[in-house]
Amino acid sequence: MQEVVSDSLRKIGASEKEIALYTLSLQNGPSSIATLATQLGVSRPQVYKLIGDLEKRGLAQPGTRKRFSRTFTVESPSKLQDLLRKHEESVTQTDQRLTFSMPDLLAAYQQGALPATVRILQGKDQFLKVFFQCVEEAANKEICVIGSAKDFIAFISWAEERRWIATRLKLNVKLRALLFTSEDTETLAKADAKELRETRMLREMEPFSSLIMTYANKTILWQPNAPMAIQIEDGYITKMMQSIYGVLWERAK
């Protein structure tokens, strides 16, 4: 029980001393300031300060820290639950705002003399994690891909591809796809209009099994046969890849 309460208090930003006072008061019920100070191993003025901090969080009744108060007790755990829910709602809203601002933030990020960031991701779990992360980072913008839809979807499955498409549509991310001909490519192309996607066929290149994706300031090389992905966060490299992509895109009209 104490662990659950402590974790909840940490999530709303309470200090360890605030947590100690709250849990002690919760167990003891109404107690004198002197008793609380003794059991916590702190001075009475410090107990008054901690009570004041709990008041600000809504976890103690205003006025209970006054020196003429005989006893002190914290608010009910139901109040803590209410505060935790409000905090989680606020975090969710902030996360959503950050997600929709991410493309502009990444575009505005000035790399300068900093070295490129390169991550090598191995295994299906990491593969899928980055696959869904990229669509969040591109919210309200565009992703460009080139390569083999057949090999990529064979690895992740159509179920995961459909889930990714649904997430992409929710975040209003357009997709430009330069793909080698296959049944999977044809299936995707038929749904282009309703899935915010434009698909063009790669007919002049020797087929390969990998997929290259660019968005914001990132380039990802997907190698589903390993399975492995290489994520490069570098505005200069991504700009180069987008320039090459633009030429191939026009040729594939």
C-alpha cells in the first residue's frame, strides 16, 4: 500500500520528505506536530513547511500548519487519486502538443558543428518501435519512402502496416512512396486516395529488399532481412537524400 501511495505522489512531483509526511499521517491519522517531527526525525518548523507544501498540492487542508493547530492529518487518498488523474491528463495533452510540434521543432533544430547521431536498431521490437515513432515525429508533415514494400510488409505483417497507416492518418501525415512493383505495392496503391498516400513505381532500378525513409531531419535505412534499421539524425544527410529522392520521384511519373 505504501509503495503505491509513494509512486503516485512522485508522479505528481512530491519530494521524498513530502511523501514521508503524507504516508506517516495517512497511517497515524490526526497527530500533533511534535509527534510528526519526532517520527520523521526533523524539526517542527520543517514539519510546518512540509505541511505547507502539501497544502499547495491540495493534499492537506489549508490552515492546518498554523502553530495553534493541535493536530494535523492529510487529505483522503481519493484526493490523491483525483490529483494523479488530472496530472496524467495534463501530461497526455502536453505529449500530444509536443507530437504535433515535433516536425517544426526538428526542422528548426540547428545541428551546426555537432556530429550526426547514428543508431543501429536490431530485432523486431526495436524495428517496430522506431517505425511508429517516426510517424509521430512527422505529425502534420510528410514521409518519403523508397524501396521494397514486399520485403518490409512480409517482415512486420499487414496487421502492423494497417495499424501504422491508421496512426499516420490520425496524425495527418502524408506519404510519398516510390516502390518496386509487387502485389503488396498494388494493394497499397489502390487505397492511395483514402490513405493520404501517393505511390509511384520504381521501374528503372535493380530491385533491392531494403527500404529508405526520410522525414524532418532523419533518414532511416530499413533492412528487414537482418532484421535491422539504421537511423541517422543529420539534417545535411537527410537533405541530400531528399534531393536524390526528388529526382527519382519525378522520373517515376
